[in-house]
Amino acid sequence: MHVFNSDGVSIAYRLAGEPQAQPILLIHGFASSSEVNWVNPGWVDRLVKEGRRVIAIDNRGHGGSERLYDAALYDSRDYMAEDARRLLDHLDIERADVMGYSMGARITAFLAINHPERVRSAIFGGLGSAAVSGLVDAEEIAAALEAPSPIGFTGQPRAFRAFADQTGSDRLALAACMRGSRRRASEDEMATIGMASLVAIGTTDDIAGSGPDLVKLLPRGQFLPIPGRDHMRAVGDRVYMDGVVRFLNART
């Protein structure tokens, strides 16, 4: 792991592949990390094998990055997308393909909206129409994360609490992140994402929203359904991996 200073916040990241290879920036989901989201499922090995240089960030409050407990410091547009942009600056990478999953896909969207010249292509994993509508109850999930026990919580709050416990995350930092990172992009903003884009969602995912509906907003969007996978189990699916590799090889 490497660490850099992103406007006063310590951000961890991983590097793999040859420095001269085409770069792809990976941005993980909520309560996850670069290791959980990208290393363990085999993404990093696969992308390196395909000739890519992989940069995988640990979002603030996650993995090896600094924990923050002020929800305002997790705004996905003003802070988390800028961490990603500063990482590209830190590594002297002018332009990269960018793939995010779930919350990471939301960050990817804001990076593409704020700095389109830095994003060669955008891959939105586990995020469809929820990018503009929102489907989770952030306050209820944050409450489940802060509670001494998950008893009494059901559905998404209990699932997110269980995942946070499974990954050994700092639940108080995650509660702040959940409250602060839920900013939605507008339909008009999503329509400005003009680079080649791929939306990849499990067919049983009840968190992401509609993939085809998001694709309609993207000028150069494509949809990749991941058969029989929900939000948590789509990440390492071979259909997802193969589809992303095809997309990257074909994109212009």
C-alpha cells in the first residue's frame, strides 16, 4: 500500500501493472476497500493480465485511509471525487479509465462530471437510476452502523451493518460517510458524461436502481446485466469481468 496527502487527508492506494500500461482507476464501494472490492475477487490480477496499469484507491474513512467523523467531509462531489482526481495528479496520470462500484460508481460519476478531461471511459458497477433518484435510507443505515447491536434492524440497514462488521470497518466513520456521501447527480449532469460508459448491474440487485434508465441519460452508455447476482455478489462475477474487459478493449 502507498499513501498520499489529499488536501490534508491521508489516502491509501494500491498500484499494480507496468507503469507504461494504460491506467485504470478503481474506486470501491461503501464499507469496502481496494482489497475487498478489487484484489480479493481477482479484478487486479485480471486487469494486469489484460495489460492495464491498476490504481486502486481506498476511499476516505475506508481501508488504509484516514478515518473522519464529520459527515460534511464525505461529500462525494466536493471531497471524495477530488481525492480520486488528486491521486491521478499525484501519480502524474493525465487521463485514465475509471471504474467504481456502488458508492464508488457515484464518485466516478462526479469525477466525470467535474473533470471530464481526466476520464477516458467510465464504468458504473452496481449503480443505475439510483445515481439520480437514490434508493437507500441513509439515516436508517447510519443508525444501524452506530447501534451497539444489529438487533432490531432489518433489510438494507442490517445488511450494510453486517457487511461493515465482516470487513472490520470503523462503523462510526462509515456512519458519517453514509450521511455525507449520498448527494445525487441530476439527470442533466449525468447527460454531460460524454465519454464511453458502461453500466453493469446484477439482475437481482435491489439497491442500484434501473441500469437501462441510467443508460438513457448517458450519451455513450451501454448496459451489462449480470445474471442472477444481487448487489453484494455481482462484484466478482465473471460476466462482469469479461464484459468490462470487452468494453475497455473496444472503447474509443
